Amino acid sequence: MPPLSEKEFTELKESINKHGLKYLIKVLPDGRIIDGYHRWLIFGDAVPYEVIDLPEEQVYELALTPNIARRQLSSEQIKALYERAKEIAKELVKA
């Protein structure tokens, strides 16, 4: 995912401070964050999370779907993310 701009990051922090956390951070059993990296940057290890145990081929899709829905990404950014998803899927099939 493209990083948040400084403005987006500040807006996210202000929104969470005002309205609370809407979405738990999702992490894999090995600790990799698959959804919620910026929320973790804001609040660190004190932020609530849930452990998601998924096959590796489903991880990227789970990370991609909510971010496309929540963030204002350009059509070019969305297309690039889907292209990357295809590349990852091909790599996983080869493995």
C-alpha cells in the first residue's frame, strides 16, 4: 500500500482521538501486520489487535480489500495494487 501523506496521517490520528478506533489491527501469528500499520504507528503496541491465521495466498487480499475501501486511492494506484496482487499469486503458485 502507498504510505499515507503527512496530512492523511494527521487526519487519521485526529479521527481516532475523536471517535475511537473503528477497526482492530489484523496481524498474522508471526506478528506481521496485514491491516492497520498506520494505526500501529500512531498508538504502538497498546492498540487493540486480532490475530488472523490465514493461508499465505489469502493474506494480500485481506490487506488489500479494506484499504481500497477506506482510502482515497487513485484509479492508477488501485490498478497497480491489483497488478501486484496478480504477481504475488503467480509467485505463490510457483512455490
